[in-house]
Amino acid sequence: DFYSILNVSKSASKDEIKKAYFKLAKQYHPDLNPGDEHAKRRFQQVSEAYSVLKDERKRREYDSLGRKAYNNAHSQRYYGSPQDTSAYYETFREVFDEFGLQDLDIYAKTVRDEANFALSQAQSGNYTPAWEFAKKRKGLIFSIVLPFFLILRFPGLIIAAMRGLMLAAVMALRNPIVRRLILQFMYKRFLQQGARRGPRG
């Protein structure tokens, strides 16, 4: 049963189905489980289940017929032959990018909130939150705003750094090219996890 494969109820929303698929697809992704045939089969199963349940028309038909009758009615599966798994990876990459963009937006909001708080405290003469922010986000400050030694030498520059950082970070993360480059980097890091593990068995 496709619902059981994804560990969701038959009343699950599209978002719940997508999140369940993404969790399982990451767990059983062949590139993260090299040489593991069980993981490969599970990845194909969750991909097939998601391909049907994400589509309202296919889902209604599936709910009406059941899995066996649905498969009999669709001898040409959505993803083609079992040997042709390219669409599995394409679907996973699409969902990976979608959740990756959500993570980027959350990150941008977190940085903005931290910077706003540090800025308000620095303007009141309390530089402790600004120091903590500078240490935590020094990579951003190095690459976007000012060399770190200037902030250490001239604490008053922290306020300017906060303003510049907020503006630059928000503008950069809104840029489609920057977002695409970050997503490509995130996906490459994801695949490298499997390369570090090596083949199973």
C-alpha cells in the first residue's frame, strides 16, 4: 500500500506526503547507500508511491481501485521500466531544492533577527550580543561586510557591520543565481556523504 510505504495515513495532506517522502528518500537514497540493494528497492518504492499520491487525480484513482487494480490498470508505470530510474532522481532533486529553499529562507530570517537584536543592543552601548554575533557569523562578515580585525580594533564599526550584513545577506539570498549556487552546493554535500561511507557489505 502506497500510504504504508510512506508511513502516512490515507487522510494525509499533500505537504505531509511530501515531507514523509523526502525523509524516506533521503534515508534510502542509493548514493548514500552504495551497494545496498535493499536501500535501492526502498528508494524506488517510496518514489513510486510519491509519484501517485502527490497527484490528486492519480491519488483519487488509486484510492478507488486499490494498489493491485491500479497497477493492473497502469501497466506502464509512471516512472517507466524498473531499470529506468532517472525520474526517481529528478523528483528527489526537485523536492530537495524545494526544502533547501525553505531552509535558506529560515536561515536568512534567523540572521536578520540576530543582527537586529545585536544592532539594537549596540546602539544602547551593550556590545556583548554584537561580539557574539560576530563570532558566530564571522564567515559572513569576512566575506560580505568588513575584515574582522577592523571590528576588533574599532568596536563602533560593529553597528555599520550589522547594517551592511543584514542588507547584503537578504539581497544575496533573494538572488536566484545565488540561491541556485547554494542549492547546488548543498546537494553536492549531500551526495558526498554517500561517497565517504563507501560500498556496503
